[in-house]
Amino acid sequence: IQLHNPHLEKMKEDILYHFALGTGTHDFPALFGDVKFVCVGGSASRMKAFIAYIAEELGLGSPGCDYPNICAGTDRYAMYKVGPVLSVSHGMGIPSISIMLHELIKLLYHAKCSNITMIRIGTSGGIGLEPGSVVITRQSVDATFKPQFEQVILGETVVRSTNLDEQLAKELMQCSKEINQFNTVIGNTMCTLDFYEGQGRLDGAICSYNEEEKLQYLKEAYDSGVRNIEMESSVFAAMCNLSGVKGK
């Protein structure tokens, strides 16, 4: 894990405010040092259900077993762990997942984790796909179909790459073929700043376009390689790249 922040080395204690964890109060290597896979998703209850499923698949849990929320001291995020798998909720939208990722990446660094694979799982709006299909993201693109994440830092616009690990995409596709339960495709994921206007919906409180314009935009998105739309993938990809984490 790579941290691009020289200021952290000068701090006596690193407090992960939104996790209710800190290096002065918790032994990160003991708690998280064996983590190899991190799965993140929007809903806290969904991530708890996911860790119960993973525990059963790995033979590390039993039906009805409860899994404590490691971040029980806060109501911002939820975190669960079974063996080498960490399951973390991130809420909705770029700001929420960005805060979570800053603290998660620091947690993995302080725990001295290595060879981490991080996967964001969740529902999304599909384009040109049957309902229930699974999209493995090749790269995250913005609402203009560019593979980049823009952030204003100290008044300056910083642009970061949103390409994701190609080999991991191939491995996940191979897994899907072996399981043979879902229609699975590899494609681009469009990350928007909004659920309603940003994704061309007609049922928000404000709408300045008609259905024909919406369909034309979605056709342009499809033609550019976009297969689904959500609200977190761009900053997820950018931060994984900067931190040396294999992400998908």
C-alpha cells in the first residue's frame, strides 16, 4: 500500500474518524494484517449479508452466526471481517466513498497489508443489458465518457486516471463462465454526480430534457462502450491506482 502523504509520518497517532478507529487505540496489524481481499458496497446491511455469505463459502462461519460491526462506534460506515476478507460499506456517491477510501487505505497501510485486491460490488443501471446482468468494469468514465476523475484541490482542477486492473477483469470473467449463473460482460462504467438528472432520469424534482434526448444520450453512452451507470466508480478507480491497490 502506498500513501502519498508525507504529513502522516509526523503524526503521533492517526485517527480514522469515520471508522471510530485509531493507531493509538487499536492494534491494526493484529486486527487486519491478514486481509487480502476488500469488498466495498453502498449499504451497511448488504455488506453484512455479504460477509455472512463469504464466511459460509470459506467454511469459516455457521448459519445464523452473527458478525460484529468493527465500526460500531460510529454510524457513518460499517465494517465486517472474516478470515482474509474485509467487507465495508461506503454510502452513496463520490464524496461518501472518497472519505471511506482515505481511511480504508490508511488502515491497510498501518496494518502492513500487501497484495490487496479491492472490489466494489453493488447495483447499477444497465445500458443495453438484460436485468440481472453483471458488469465487470474495464474503466470508469465520467458523464462525458472520458476515463478520468476530476477533483478541485486548493482551487486547482486535478485529473486522475480511472483505468482498472485488466488481468483482474479477465479472472473475474473466467469465474463467471465457470459459475455460469449470470449474464456477464466486461464494459465501461459511467460514474455520475447525481442519481436523477446526472443519469438522465425523468422522475426527479427537476428535469430540463425530454425522453427523446435522454434516449439519444444513453445511445451515445452505449456506443462509447458504457454498459452501466453508478455514482462511485471513478474515485474508487483513481484512489486504487494511486495507492497501488489492484481494484475492480
